[in-house]
Amino acid sequence: MSNKVPDEPAQGPDTKTSYEGSLHILELVQKNARKYRRRMRREKFVERNPFAWFFNELPAQEMYKASPENRRSTRQDMRYHRLRQRTSWSFWSHLKSSTGLKFAAVAGLVSALFQAAPTLRGQVSGTEPFNWLLVAGLFYIVAVIWFELCCPTLLKQSLSPKPRYLGLGGRRWLQALVEDELRRWWSVRKWWPDTELLDMKSSQDEIVLAIMSGYGVPAFAGFGVYACAHIEQALYEYSQITGARIWRRDRAGTSLEAFGPSYAFEGNRPLMRRLMLSHLTSYDVEAQDEAKVGDFVIEWFRSPVSIAHNLPNHNQVNMASEAEGLVYLFKDDRSALAFAEIIAFWQDNMRPLRRLVLMMLFTGSALAFAWFVLLQLRIVLSGISL
């Protein structure tokens, strides 16, 4: 009886293609897993590391939360906000105003006591204590000058005493500063997608493919989802402070909705938008009973795809077209001051290295002054013992 060997499975083209497809899928899964782990490590560092807290220039927010496993505990959240507050421009600005007078008063009192009681000095002589007083004063003067030079202009304007009357020139100055801060949130996002993922039924994807064929790099310009969420939050706070009524047009642009702060997430492509703020007209009021003529209405428009080298950069962009209608918020002094102050505190944690230098200068001044007082006290006590 002969032994029959079973036939091996045929290695046809379909089997080979299926095998290569499985390897490709496995590579994609591994790549996405590595990307996810990197994102989690980065998110944990940003969420829990004090160095990341200090060097984060963006304002605190409650819209975009970290993953549950990376979120700060209550104790860590308290430490986060305490660090941010204690190292902000607004906190150290108080030392520039009231502390200078207190510093001069205490220094004068200690010096007067020392000079008016020569019998307390005994045989001790010399000018070493006053040298440290001079060092403390120099540190303080340099710190004040550094603050005036390095503090963001809009924030410094808001921290200064409010004028009783701004006038057209003052309101236009605040508007220019606000637009310059919004320019910091405006960006250009380049996008080079996998052509297999493009939908050729979409006119935008057809343009993307045409740009990629040799014209340049596809890109979108405008406010990203993070910037849009902060702008809406600022407008909501403005409405709460001033009592202004704000509405939102629906996606079809036919009806009005009550405005409230919202936030969005990006899909598989950049979501960049432009802002349009306008007043309701008598025609709009007919469709909404609660609305009144003159109420604000906000609309967002998606930015179209373009060629990267044809888009303006941060120094060329015109905020009047990217945030259209912003001028309505600066129609009077009260409205201009309210919105400018809201936007100003976005800058409270900007320029971390310059804030670090400012803190070192103020700390050096305080240490030199404390050493001066200690030397004076030691001299007085030695005079008493004699």
C-alpha cells in the first residue's frame, strides 16, 4: 500500500496579496500604538510636571481635559493654580507698585534709627550695611524697568489704573492690542494627507490632490479649535459682564440659537475657521421673538484649503478679515475696557523666561534688603551690649 502525500495549499496571487495586506495592517496598528503611547507620555508630562506648568504660556481652561488616567488630582490641581498665580505677571506687578513705597519707608526708618542713635553703635563703624541697601535698591529699580519692558502691552495696559475717559483714540488703541493678541492664536496648518484617504467626490479633496500634484503643500489658515473655544469663552464672559445679548446662527444660516461657549474636535483634517461678529437687523428679529435689533450674532466659517506659500504669515495677516466685526465690541468705553481686560489675562503667563528673570531680580532685592536689616540689627544689639 503506497503512502499518499497530501497536496500543499497553492500559493496563488490572492494568498500573497492577503498576506501582504495583513502585514500592512499590523504595521499600521503598531505605528498607531506607538503614537498613542507617545501622546499619553506627553499628556502626562504637560498635566503633572511643574516645569510644564510654568512654561505653558496659554491660559488655564476647562474645555479640553486630559485622559482620565492622566488628570491631576485635587491636590495637584491646587498646586498647579497656585504656581500659575504666584509666577504670573499680574502677581509680580503688585511688587512694582505698593512694595516700592513700603521698601523705601522701611529702609528710611532703619537708616534713621541707626543714624539717630550713635551710642547704640559702640565701636562699630563702616558702610557695609548701606552698601547692601544700595544693592537692594539697584535690584529693585532694574526689576521695575524689566517689568515695564517685558510685560505684554495689553496686560500692562489693563493692570494700570483705568482712565475715566478713553475716547476714540484710546478705544482704537485697545482694539489694536486685542487684535494683536488674537494674531498669536491665528495659525497656518500644513496638511499632506494619504491620497488613498481622499474623497474624490468632494471638491475640496480634488483641490487638495491638485495642489499636491506639483503646485505646493496644501494648508489651512485661521483659528484652530483650541483658539475658537477660547474666543467663544471670552465672548460669553463679555456678555455676562456687560449684559450684551449674543446669538449664534445655525449651520444653515437661517435661524438663531442662544449663544453659549462650545468647543469642537478635529477629525482627520485640520479644522480652521474665521470669525464673523455682526448686529441683528430688523429682518433677523422677525424670525426670533426674543431677539432685539442691535444684539450680537456670531458665525464661524471654515477656511478653504490653499497653497502654503501663498498664505500670509503672522506678520502679514490682517485680523480685520480673520475676526470680522470685532470693532463692534469697542463702540464705547465700557464695552472696550471689559473685552480688552478679558483678553489681556490670556497674556498673564506669557514669556516664562522673562518672568523668571523678573522673579530673580525681585528676590535678589528682597534678600539684599533683608541682609541690610540683619546687619543693622546686629550693630544695634552689639551697641546695647557695650
